[in-house]
Amino acid sequence: MRKCLEGREKSSAKNISTRVRLHGEETETLGIGPCFKVEEEWGQSSGQREVGDTAERTPFSPLGKRSVLHLIPINSTSREDSDVTEIMWEPVLRHGGGLEPQGHVVGVRETGMYLLYSQVLFHDITFTMGQVLYREGQGREILSRCVCSMPSNLHQAYNSCYTAGVFRLYQGDILSFTIPRAGAKLDLTPHGTFLGLVKL
């Protein structure tokens, strides 16, 4: 500390201009002397700290070891025997190895808390439509259900059903997504119908 003060006294006759790169932006600081030190921690807000040309990574990362899976429909199939319509999915966004898409279902590889969301855009004159998300592990359990009313006029019969929630899933669980009506008419565009999971 004494050396630092002595250094500042020697330099008091003139301002010392120091250029500092902080959080990706370069700024100029006047009169701080040769002992300038940045103590600002950015850890929790940005995930890194930059002084000069040095970047220090903190343990926090926006994704880290989280698993992310976003699915869009390929086609739908109707099962008259059980009065359901199933959707064949394909992944368009995938990160981590905690989730495994398998056609109509998704396998869980890692136990944890997950955000599950789904949407279906229906074009059907049946008075109510909707979807059900099941978990099959020790038994069969409904995780989420969505129901919406439909107009009786075919030209106006558009409605989307969206649901989301946080659930604890276990390794070995199988998630299945069904529409409890055979022959359901739905929009298979990626922005109209989709299914997603994020490990928290």
C-alpha cells in the first residue's frame, strides 16, 4: 500500500490516463495512478470478467450441463382402437444428453427438475380439443393436460392449446404426448405445434 501511495505522489503533477477493457467495453480512466486495480466482479450477471485482454471464466454458464430439447412435428398418426392421435417428433434444438427423442416419445436419461412445455394448433370443428402429456415409469401418470373450445364453423375453427410446468423426472422415464381423439386435425407447422423440455 505504501509503494502504491508513493507512486501516486510522484505522478500527481500530471494526470495518468489508463485504458481499461471492462465487460467488453474499453473506457479511459484519469488520475488513478500506476496502481489501478479492478475489483469489480461480474460473475453472477455475465459469467466472465475482462481486464485488459484477460478473460476470467466463473463457474456459472448459461447452459452448462443443462439438457435442452425442442421438438417439431413430422407427421401425425391416428389410432382408432384407443381413440388417440399421436405425433411423430424430430429435434430442431438439442443440448446435453439428458433427453433422448424416440419417435412418438422422449426418454429421460438424467434425473432432475425439468420445464416441460407443449403447444398444438388445431383446425377441427370438434367442440373441444386438447393434448395430454404422460410420464411412464413406475406406472402411467398425467403430467399436464390442455383443453380448448373449437368453433363449429370450419373456416373459423382454429385454436391453439398451450401448457407448461415444472416436474421432477427420473432416469428411465418415458414421456408420451397424445391427443385424446382419433383423426384429430392439427397444424404441423413448427410455429404452430411443438414440444420442449429444459433441465433446470
